[in-house]
Amino acid sequence: MVPIPDVVLRDVTEADLPVLFEHQLDPEANEMAAFPARDWDAFVAHWGESSGDETVVRKAVLFGGRVAGNVVSFERYGEREVGYWIGREYWGKGIATKALSAFLDHDKTRPLYARVAKQNVASLRVLEKCGFAITGEGTGADGVEEVVLELTAVPAA
């Protein structure tokens, strides 16, 4: 049996942006997440803004030494939220769950919230595996039906 490479988190670098840009262009991922792709200029501007915000934590997700996605936490609506994006070629391997779990050891802010498009069953499952509980449903500012989840417990050390 071939061992599965570990999932590793590290700070996002400028060299990661082309890979992360390509991930967010995937039409299937956009549909699942109910999140539109950005063009290159808007994508780089967004990452540039977040790099200057000390409240934003951005980590690249590495799998087998390759950038597989990212995990971030940020302030929105007066609450701390977490989000992640994993390239489609890495789906179904447990990478999102491992990456989010590792990230939660890094950002111990609680409560921590996540908002997920209602149809994104895979992401809901990842969040639940990591200890998030559904606290409500609603419609986001962009008109997307979403599920709101909350994590209250700090992971055991």
C-alpha cells in the first residue's frame, strides 16, 4: 500500500496565487459553493486586501507538497468566520477535513462561524466532522440559501 501524503498548512505566498486562482475558476466548484469566480485582477486585489488585514489568517493547504487549496479566517458582521477552498482534483481524499482540523488548532477563536451554500453537502459534512454544529439557515446578501454553523469548543491540546 502506498502511503498517503500528509496535509500541511503554511502561510499563503504570492507564488501560490496562480494555483489558487485556477481552483476558483472551476465551474463545478463555483456551482457547489454558490460563489462566482473572479477574474485575475479582482482575485489578486482580493488577496492583496486580505494580506494587509491583520485579522485575516490565510493558510495554503499542501498535499504531497503541492498546493491543494487554502483555509482562511476573517471578521465579518462582527463575527469570526472560517472558509476554505480545495481544488477539485483533491476532492474526496479527506484533505478538506484534515486541513480544517489543522487550521482549528491554529486559530482557536471561539465561537467560530461558517456559512455554506445549502446545496454544498460535502462542505457541510467537513464542517460537522470538525465539530461545527448547524445553528440556522438563511439567505446571504448575494441571495444564496445558506446554512450557518458554529464551533464553540476549543480543540483539545
